[in-house]
Amino acid sequence: MKSTLKIVSILLTVLLISCGDTEKVTVTTKQADIDYDVLLKGDNKNISFVNQARPVLEKRCIVCHGCYDAPCQLKMSSLEGIKRGANPESVYNAERLFAMDPTRLFVDAHTTEEWRKKGFSSVLNESQTEPDKNIAENNLRHSVLYKMLRLKQLNPQPRIGMIDDSFDLRLSRKQTCPTNENFDKYAKKFPTQGMPFAMPNLSDDEYHILVKWIS
């Protein structure tokens, strides 16, 4: 009898431990990485890049991401630049002994495949979506651009006072260019380095427009 009770006790303990290690997927856990409220807000009309998204980018993003040597070479002054994506190699590097292959937009490559061969990674969703999957949700879940914007929303910058000394604003600072595959590690290590970097948060309307466009 005692041996039977002992076995039952062991089995119950193992069962409790295994149940404790299993993460239950709920609506709340799914909301941890997707702005469902933004997706559900308003109608289902597509956001115009030219008339709605680009004005926000010009106002809040292109001041840094409009030049040839933009951070991570992510040039957001045109749709082609956004589709080209990001590259961790610095355009100007005084320590470089040999010239790098030029990466001039509209000149040195013309297709997404050509830019990927030059070391650029996508900041938008390029994965194949299954027919039964939510396309808008999938576009956000696989977009580095969206994740960078959301990271800033989750870790807002103070509205008053000086920028914290932890922000490295030197032109010579080391670039950190996350990809969709390693973004979770990036967010954990640099929680305050969302976009716009070292600048005030996007307004609710600006954030809504860009998220809807990305989706």
C-alpha cells in the first residue's frame, strides 16, 4: 500500500511540474508582439504610401534615414529604399583598407534578389503566407521595421529633460542592425533603441498610419 501511494505521489509531482513548464497561449500572450488594436481600428482600406505613409516618414524618419550613409544603410526616402532593406556595413569607414562594393540605390542593384546578394536584409515581410493565415498579422510579425517602431512604443522616451547618457549619438558609434531572426535578442539588449532612435515617440496618428501601411 505504501509503495502504491509513493508511486502515485511521484506521478502527481511529475504531472504538476510538466504543467507548470507549459506556457499557455492566450489572446493576451498573442498581443505581446502585435498591435491588434491598431489592426482593428478604422476600416480595411489600404494606406497610401504616397499620400499617407511617406509624409510621416519625411517628418519623422528621413532626417536620419535619407542619406547614402543612413544608419544600417536603410534609406527611407523612397519605397525602393525601404524594400531594399538594411545592411550592417558602414558606407564610410576610415579604417577600411580596401574599397567596399558600392550600394547606390537605383544604380548598383535593381531587384530585391540583387540587394539580398549584396548583404541587405529585409525590414518588411518577405515570407510566404499560407492561404488560411491572416496576411496583415503575418506582415507585422515578420517586419523588422514594425518591430523597431513598436519597441519605441513599449519603451517611450521621456517628454522632458535631457537625453540619457546611455544613448550613443556619435557618428562613429558601432551600428547594430537587427534582423527578424535575431530581433528578440536585440530588443532584450537594447530596449530603448527603438525607432525613431533618440527622438520623441511617434504620435498615435503617425504610429497608426505606419503600422497599418506595413500590415
